[in-house]
Amino acid sequence: MSIIMPIVIGLIAVTIVSLVPEPHRRPLNAVVVGGAGAAYLSGFGLGYWEFVLPVVMSYIAYRGLKSWTWIGIGWLVHTAWDVIHHLKGSPILPISHEASLGCAICDPVIALWCFAGGPSIPGWIRARFTRTPAAPLAAGSE
């Protein structure tokens, strides 16, 4: 299982979602993290405990409507659920035993972006590489 690919997938995900303009970006991410809470329901790998995550993530998503921090927390909670499923042998995608581990590597990448306030990645790149030089000092002001 490659560690690099889930990181790349996380970076691609945040780049794509960062294309959504504010003020819509945060509410969209809150809805997505809420939906992530239901990702394991169909597998029922943890039995009735599987109903806990959607309830917790719904609360987190609601709080995330107004807070990037809560959305980041949601991705970390989902990471913990991914790890539990990986260790139990009940992956998110039954055709891939390593799917939950990959998700557990990808989700913190998204969480870090959320903790940074969900900035526009293209905007950040533009600002980083197109900085204007400082204005020269006026004559005699040295």
C-alpha cells in the first residue's frame, strides 16, 4: 500500500474543493464531512456501532457550517473510524483490503487544509509565486 497516493488524492481533493468560491466553500465542506459519516453504513463491519459515526458526524457537520475547525475535527474523527475498520479487517471498499488505511492517510491531509481555514489552493499558489517586489525607497529617505 503506497502512502504517497492517498496523500496525493487528499491534495487533489482539497485543490478541487478549493475552486468553490467563498462563501459557499465552508458549507459545502460541512455537508461533505457529514456525508462521510455514512460511508461505512453499507458494510456494517462494526455491527450496530456503525450507527454512532453518522450521528457524531451530523453534529460535527452542523457545527462545521460556521467553523472550519469543526470540519477539520470531522475529518480526524473519520480518520479514527478508518483506522478501526482497517484493524478490524472491514474496509470501506470490500474489494480493497487497504482502502480504509488509504482513507486514514488521506483524511488528515483534508483536515490540515480545513484547520488552515480552507484557503483557495490556486489563489495560494498565485500569491506565492507572483509576489510583487517591495517598492524602492524614495530618494533621500535612507
